[in-house]
Amino acid sequence: MKHILFTLKGCPHYKLDDEADIRNCLVNAAVMSQATLLDITSYKFSPLGVTAVALLAESHISIHTWPEKNMAVCDVFTCGSHTMPESAVRYMYDYLEAHEIVSSQFIRPLDEDPHGTLE
């Protein structure tokens, strides 16, 4: 299971404050990651910002926007060898016209150790 946490910086204000556009971004990111989209939920804050989550059969994609800071905080979490979460991240970076990305990628193993330690 791969989990990519990332912040997109330098995005245009209007891209980050449009709920329909953010939802569209998540739909396309799910397609780009070759994941199965189950549902999307979103919320438009007043006066600014959008939060949205795409529920995937393979986990989720989320975004939280701060238009006043030209920034979005996101994550793509997928399981299955067929998924390509890096493609979703790249798509979101391009779609939201970011100028900078700060990211970390984690491999989230499923193991039988209740304490989560690796052997």
C-alpha cells in the first residue's frame, strides 16, 4: 500500500475555491491512478476553501484547499499492485497549476504484528 502526502503551492486562487473543479480534479486523479472510484464527498467553506475526498475501492484521495494561501494539502492512498498513485499526484499538480510540491511517500505494510513493527 502506498500513501503519498503532499502540499501543492503556488496554485491559482480560482482553481482552489471552485468546488466543482476540485471534484473534477479528484475524479480524474482516480482515473489516472487506475483506481476504482466509489464516491466523492465535498464541502465548500465560506468565504474560502474546499475539502473533498474521493472514496476508492483501493482507499482514498483527499484535498483541503487554502485559496488565500494559494495552497492545497492532499494525499493519495492506494493498495493493489495495479494502482499508480504517483500518476494521480502528478495529475493534481498539473491540473491545479501548482508551482511547487512538497511530498513524502510511505509504504504502509499490512502485517500481522499488532504493534506495526517491521521484521
